[in-house]
Amino acid sequence: MIGRIRRAPTSRLVPAVAGLLLGLAAIAAAAPVLTSGADPPPAATADQVLALMARSAPGEGISARLAFRNEVLPGFDIGEETSVSPLMAGGAGRFWQRGSERRFELQSESGDVQVMLGPSGARLLDASAGTESTLPLALPGLVPGGAAQLIPDGWSADPPRPVVVGGRSAYRMAIRPDDHSSLLAGVELAVDADTGLPLEFGLLAAGRSRPVLSVELHDVRVGDVDGGVFRIDSRSAQVVPAGQALAGLAPGGGAQPVAGSGLATIYRWREPAGGGSALWSSLPAVDVAGDPGRQLVTPLGTVLRVERTGGADIYAGLVPPQTVRAAAEAS
């Protein structure tokens, strides 16, 4: 899953960052040491599983291995010598939690990526690029830690399914928006039947039966975690905007809604002249009311970059490409 991007149909591209940020916010806990030989638990209702999660608490520090799976990323070619961040290509790594601090480490041949979550916000440190960024946290309210937080207004839970995940008895449950106007079909959790702590988290796309992006914790250990794990010396790193660190797929600030509503809202942000990354030149060219553009189409939505005087406008939404292009042509 890590390494260089291989050529594939562009309809299978997806901006990994949205799924990852939501996964980082939602996988805020882990389970005891995983063992084999478990059986599916007794049937339970959604309310019972939510109550189990609301009672859960990570207690001591947690450490685990993690896998970030991305089945739809990317199919474009940005050059044989260009390495790809595991944020974009998926990968494996490690996870630590102590109190309100969490560290996600995704490993790659060109350098590890660290995502640090804490009371002061989120930081992204990319060793291969030598950069550090402050990241926005997306989709607030879909964060486990209580039933009220997990199921926000306008979302509903499917009946849970008894399963075995990583050798643990678990319940798998999808949480879906009542608003069906977007390509986001919901989120899926696998919850430990004994502790109520999440074992897996994934994003569901319309028309797909399994998550298109997922985070899984395994080889989990509960116990003391040294505070030094959360202190990384980044003095030599160059501080860059989040959008630049994430290949221009994430807004660095100033994103404004320009069309649609709810989950189908389309946002626009401005990129200064010369700010485009190599990613964009690998995408299909499109014409937007006479202006040249490049388009990234994914199962979860569309990102469109339009060259205009003095820079470029970037449009993004959890909607099909024709909807985003119409918004770009009208603005």
C-alpha cells in the first residue's frame, strides 16, 4: 500500500485526508490485548451497543499497531522517482494514547508521517518532506465517547451485527446520514463487545458495500505510555499550510460554501499562483466555462482546480463531478 502511485482509472482516486482525519478523531480508544478463538457475541440492539460505548473508557495508556487501508487511492502517475505519502496511499504503523494525547504513525520507505492529536489541536509531521503543518479536524460530532456525540442530529444507526474482529467478539454497526444528497453513505464501526471500545473505523461511499477508507487497530496493549512518545523535535521542519502538505487537496484556510447545502455543500478556496502540486498535472484536463481545469473524481466526491487570473480556484464537495463543475461555472 505504500510506495509509488501506480496508474489506474481516475474514477478510483479519492482524497485520503478527509477519511483519515475523521478516522483519527473517531478511533480515540482501543481494546485489550487481542486473542484468537473468540465467537460472535449475542445479538444486541443499536441502543445497547451505543450504551456500551458510552460507558467505555481507555483508562491507562494504550499502544497498538495500526493499518490504514485505502482501496480507491490514487491511480494517477506523478513520476517514477516521486514517493507517495502513506496518507495518500495507505500504510501501516503504530498508535499511542495517553489521556487526551494521541499519536498516529504511518510508516513508509521515504520517511514516516506522524499525526499528533492533543488539547492544542492536530499536527502533521512528514519526515520525507521535512514539513510540519497544523491540521483542521473535520466532521465534528462523529466522535465516539458517548451516544450523544456518536449519533448527531440527522444521522441514524443500523442494527449491529455480531462478528469477530481481530480475534475479539465485536459488533459491527453502520451510522448513516438521513441526508442522502451526497456520496457519503455513512461511517462503520467495529466495537469490542466486552469493552465498548472501537476496533475498526471506516468511511462508506454510496454504491459500495464495504468501507473505501478504514483504520484498524491490532496487537493492542493497555498500560503506561511514556509522555515522551508525544514530544517530537520538529525544529528542523519547515512549517507549511495544511493544503500544501496534503498535495493541495485540503483547504489551507478561507474555504467558503458556494453551492448546495448539508452534506452536498460545495466549497471553494483560493490557491495563489505557482501553488499547484505535481498531483494536479497528472489529473484529467477539463474545460470550465473557457478556463482550464483539472479534476479529481472519487467514490466520496470531487475536487476541481480551475486556473484563473492570479492563481487557481479549488472546488470540492461530496458530490459527483458534474455538480462541482456546475458550481465552478456559476461562480
